[in-house]
Amino acid sequence: NNLVSGCQWHGMMARIVLAVVILVAAGIRLEGEDSAPSNSLVEVEGVVHPEAFLGAHVVEPTKPANLTKTNVTKPGNNDSLKSVENLLVGAMGNKSASGLVGVSQNSDHDFETMRTAASFNVLSSLVAFTAFVLCRHFCPAVYCKPELMTSETADTGILGTLFSLSRRLFDWASSVHSMEDEDVLKHAGLDGLMFLEFMSLGRHLAMVWSVVIVGVLGPLHYFLHRSTSTDPAQFLSMTSYNGLILAHLPRSQQLLLTWGHVVAVWYLVVSSCWLIYLAQLRFLVHRFNWLKHIPPPRATTLLVENLPKECRSDDALRVYFARLFGPQSIVQAYVVRRTERLRKLFTDVETTASRLHLEEVRQPGRECPCGSEVDKGLLRSTLVDLKAEVSKEQKKVEEAVQQMDLKVCSSAGFVTFTSRRMCMLALSPQYRADASQFTTTMPPDPEDVIYQDLAKDPEVRAGGVLTAGALLLLIFIIWAPMIATFLDKVEPFIVSVQNPQARHLLQGVMRTGVLKMFMSCLPTLFMAIIHNFLTLKAGAWAQLKLQDWFFAFQLVFILLVTTIVGTVLNVLEKLLAHPGEVVYILADALPGFSNFYINYILLSCFLQVFDLLQTMNLAKY
């Protein structure tokens, strides 16, 4: 639990540092710009002039002869594709995709909104952190393990009492920072250690960015604004790049501005790549050390999938690999069984045994919780009968395996070798001309294997994948209109607020909070789809699949949504026609929404502190 608190604390600190960097720098903000920023370069024909990214006002971009405007409604387009696009246009109404999900463009009052939301989030974070410290002190059973709690000697005097109290309240912080990698591996495994490494990498990257943006680019912009303009402006506007026109600057300042940004960009790129490379090296060291210490029999076992029908029995699978690697190299071969009825009988045995145990330990004269007396003799006889049924069903399953009955024998199995060397040799080759047969991989943790999914046939797995894909596409299509419907009901209430401070607070918190709330519901939906329709080798595979899906959804609905002016299909068509324009589309669209992302990061900081409370565990306790 100390490790969990440390992970969340590190994540919170990384987000706070990043938020402070963006707030102080404001070098990408569009505050104070005379002309309204364009929504997206999707609507611009031709190539973007390089000076557009240096603050220069370009009247008209150059139009190469080989680039023409893409016409979505031109004849010959697929009718079904146009029908889908018309459906999306009808669902979106007159709003852009960013407007649907509440990602709003920068405006003149964003700084007041940002400042109010930041103050609220900071105060809320302090309250949540104080509540966590107090809850951990008064409810230690929820937040720390008994074996990790150390006994302390009583201190005398006022200073001693205060020191002892502060040590009890904040001892978790020192425990986390003094924890060695070996301790993390022991208590949380390699995944927990890599999570801490990921948070550490985020902090280091934020520190590198802050040095360049706050220490170099911000003062440079401020100096150039002061030397070229006498108009009064806000401090953040003067530290931003907007409003600096190269044509109005002397030659020396043009070179300073241009090459300063070139050096800054390359420094950030090179330093970031170097930090990521060092983090990857540390990961590889831990990864190979973890692989080296995997205990047998997992270290000497292979998971073999897509077995042909003639090898779907223990003996046939063993003979096949013994013929390739020698009989002395094989310890055991096991084909995964389909045992639906046997699992049901086991469940009945466990339930009956539990009821009998409760009856035997119940105090005499105390009423049964179920409200009626239970015959213990009947429970004992039922338990004996169920165990006999289990033995009988086990024999039937084993006989079916010997006869290679495909109703019982699945297409997956495990082969255990005598040494890790033979296991690694068997992991590499392709065994059949059809590469889909005899696919070998490292087995999951034995306690995490989902045998019911391994027993599914390839046809059933393919059907589950198609169903999961259809549900994922449905969520992808209806997600933005759902958020828009909720925002349409909230927006009139925000506008009706008369107090400016309260209105700025609601604008800063509600818009980002609504998107954050809807995005927090996605993991539950995704996990339901994954567990019910996809085939998983182990429970950890569900977390990996959830990570992939959730990252893609966040990438589209939080980041790339700012580039979608029409529909998703419209943007995809233009990007397929000119893939190289994706960089210019993002570079043109994202700065116009920078204030929203600042508020989003600030709200994420608060939620990270709130996670420290572990409210569900505390409520159950």
C-alpha cells in the first residue's frame, strides 16, 4: 500500500510540474493574437508556408500544381461510405468534433477561467491530501500492511510529541523514497517497478522541458516584445510567441528568434530521446533479470496453440515433440480440456463444503443467518455424493482425452521440457508449412491462466473478435454525441451564473470535468467487452488490451479531436490522399486549444491526489 501511495504521489507530482511549465511558459498560447486562429489545416489547400510557424502572417499559401482540393461528394464514392458520413454529420449538427466533446478553443477570458480553476484544483488537492494523511493515521488497516508498521518509542515533551506525530503522518513518503528496486520487485513485481520508472521518466522530461521553455524561450519572447512594441500587454502574452512578426524585427533579432527555436527544439528532441533510451536500458536490465529468475516449471514450459486434430491429446502432443527434440527432453505434455460440467460440480462441492463448515462452527443456540435450520447430516451426504460425481466426471474426461474426443480436447496445450535450453530451442522454429499451426509462446503465470478461453476453438475466437470490434466501433461513433448531449444541458446553467468568479470556475472545471468523467467510464465498458468477447490467455492480457484501446480512444477524443473540422471520414480521406500533412494539421490546430489542455492537466492533478484516498476500500472498511 505504501507503494501504491508512492506511485500515485509520483504521478501527481509529474502532472503538477508539467502543468506549472505550461502555465508559466504560455509560449504556445494564442492569447493576444489579432486574427482568429484557423480551425484546422484540413481546410487549407496546398502546402503550409514555413513562416506560418514563426508567427509571420502569410497571405496565401503556395499551391503546387499536383495538389487539388479533395471533393467528398464527387461521383464514384462508395454509397455506403457516404451514408455513414451523412449519419455522422446529422449526429454532429453544426458543431465540430472538438465542440462535441467539450474541447473549446482559446478565448479572451481563458486566463481568468484558468486562474480560477487552478486555484480551485490546488485547494481541493490540499484538502484531499490532508484527508489522506489523516485517514491513513486513524484507519491504518486500509492504507498500510501490519507487517510494514513499525513500533515507535514514546517521545516526551511538546517538541517530541509534535515530531512523533509528524513522523507518523508522513512516514509513508520516506518509506517510498527509501525503497530499493529489489523491495519493489518483491512486493509489486516487475510491472509495479516499471510503473514507478515511467513516473520518474515523466518527471525528468517535464524538468527538461521547463528549463528550456521557462528559462530560455519565455524570457526571449518577453525581450523581443519589449523591444518591438510599446502597447501594454499582459505578462503571459508578452512571454508567448504570438504577435512576433519577423518582418518587424531587425535582422539580428530575426536570427536570434529563429535559431533560438531551432536549437531549443533539437535540444528537447535529443534530450527526450536520450532519457527514454536510458529508461529502456534500465527496463532491459530488470527484464532479463526477471526472466533469469522465473521458477520452474513455468521457466521450462511452452504454451502451444492451434494444435491440429491429430495432436489433440496428451500422448500425441508428447510424441510429436519427443520425435523432434528427443524423448529425454520432454517431461510432460498436457492438452487443455473443456470441462464445463466438471467446473460446475467443483463449484457445488466448494459451496456445500463452505455451508457445512459454517454450520459446524456456529455457536449453539445462535440462529442461522438464512432463517431456517440446516441439516448437517444432509449436507455431509450431499458433499460425499458430489465428490463421487467429481471423480466419475474426471474419469470420463480423461477417457475422452485418450480417445482424442474433440468435444473435450481443445486446440491449446502445454509442453514441459527438462531444461530451459531445450525450452528456448522449441520456442523458435516454425513447425508446419501453415505458420498458424503449432504457435509457441511463453506461458502466463500459472495462477493467472484462463483455461476456459484457451479451450475455445479458433472459429469461436474469431467471432468474439468481430463482435468486440463492432461494439468498439459503436462506442467510437456515439461517444462524441453523448458528451455533446450532456454539455448542452450543462451549458445554459453555466451561462446563467451572474457571479464572474463562479462562472469562470464552472467553465474551467465543468468542461474538462465532463470529458474526464466520460473518459473514466470507458475502462469499465472496455473491460466488459474484453472479458465477454475476446479470448484471453490470462487476466494480465485483459489489462494489456485495455491499455491499447484506452490509449487509442484518448488519442482521438482528447488530442486529435481538435483537427477534425468535418467528420472523421472527411479527415481520414484527406490524410490518406496526403499523409505528410498530418504534422501540419496538428501543428496548426493544437495551439488553438492549449488553454483547454492546461485545465485538463490541472484537473488530472486533483484526481491523482483524490486517488490516494482509496475511497472504495475506505467505504468497504
